[in-house]
Amino acid sequence: MQLIAYILVYPILWLISILPFRLLYGFSDLIYLFMYRVFGYRKAVVKENLRLVFPDKSEKEIATITSQFYHHFCDMMVEAIKSLTISEAQMKKRFKFTNVELLNDLEKKQRSIILMCGHYGSWEWIFILQKYVKHKGYAVYKRLANKHFDKLVKRIRAKYNSHLITTKETFSVLLDSKKKEELTINGFVSDQSPKAHKALYWNNFMGIKVPMYVGAEVLAKKLDMAVVFFSVKRIKRGYYETTFKTIAENPKDFKNYEITDVFFKLLEEQILDAPQFYLWTHKRWKHRDKVPAEFL
């Protein structure tokens, strides 16, 4: 069944991916109408999240942010599909880096990098970064249920010398690279919600105490990798600008979870500046009522 699904769906995705951008975003507008206006995909979750973190905003303001979010969400969907066939030149034109020299300087110092980001802006085209650095690229991801689509996603990322690894593989793969004295740059989307009973650390995110994902910080300290945050700003439809900021060049000098706290502070600044570009469909604050006594 997985193969049949792949055979049926892949040609459709490929046809969408070769659409000119003007038509591609027209298709995105059509998806928006059905996803937001007709079916209301996770609309209740989005509005609940927004009301939770922005208690002072009016219902009209919440509705505006919700609508803007869904427009952006649908754009990201079609941009992900566009990754199938987009040229390197087009991707470089549309996904720019303001200060890639920060990474180049770390490279000169023979420093591998943990690259942290949140579900903000766009992360679909970040893999073009490999054309500007010499580090070998890894990104932590959740394996897709359909093995054929999983292979497809890995193949797309590999075009730019980026390799997807699962959470369980991460430490062993990066430790092996370190033993080989390879320079690596390793992407972590670090604002996920860990299971409450397994969380090592809780703190405020957007004013609400929740469990924090600390895997990136722990690995950075164990493997002595510099930690860099990257923010993505949408310039206009289909165009993005990425800026890097060093969190910790020597992570072992930082107290436990201090790096994690800095990451979430930087992410919050992005969200407060333009909340419509955050991924509000996830139940990020679902464990807020389960805070252990030691973190109250």
C-alpha cells in the first residue's frame, strides 16, 4: 500500500513543483480557502494557542493573526513541494543569508556547530546553506511512516550535502563524525514539546511554563560544538532572509540549561515581532498544567 500511495501521489507533487511561482502561490491561495475557510484545519488549536499567549489581544486581532498564519502555512506547504525541482540559482535568490561569515569564522576555528531554530518563518530551504559552508550537514528529523516518501525527502536534502538523521541516530552519528575529525553543522528544530514525564527542564515560553527540549544543548556540551541560533525573516512572498547569532562558542562554559533559555528568548523575540509566522497548529502548551513541584 505504501508503494501504491507513492506511485499515485508523487506525479501530482512533481507537477505542482514545476509550476511557475505565480501559479504556485495561486495554488497556495486555493489550499488556504479549503484548509482555513472550508475545513478549518486545527483552527480551534491555533486560536486557543494565540489566546493563551496573547491574552491582551482582541478577538479581531486573534482572527487577523490566524488568517495570516494560514496563508503563510499554505505557502510553506507549496514551497516544500517546490523543493523537488527548484534550481540552485532560484533557491539562492529566494533564501539569502545576511551574515554567513559568522559560520565561516567558526569553520576557520575548526568548530563544529549545533544550529538551533524554532518552527518560525521557513525552514524548508535552509539546506541551501551547504553551498556557503564546508561543514558536512546533518538535520534531525522524524522518519516518515511511508518509507518511499521518506527516501524521497532524504534524496531532496542530499542534493546540497545535507543528511537527515533520526533522534535515536543523532548521538552515534555525530560522535562518529567527531572521531573522524569531520566538521559538521547540525540542525535542530528545538521548540518541540517533550513528553511531560520525561522532561528534564521546565521554564517559561511565551509566559507559560512548559517542558523544554534540551537535546541540542546536551549534545553541544558532550561533543564540544558551538551553538548558533538562526532566525528567518520573510521579506515578501517566496523570499526569505536568514541571520545567525552565536549563543555559545564554548558551551561547556555555560550553566545547565542556560543555552536553552537563551534560545527560547531569541525565539520569543521573533514571535512577538511577527506572530503570524510561527507554527501555531502544534499543541506546544499542552503540558502547562503538569508542572512538577520543583519547577513551580
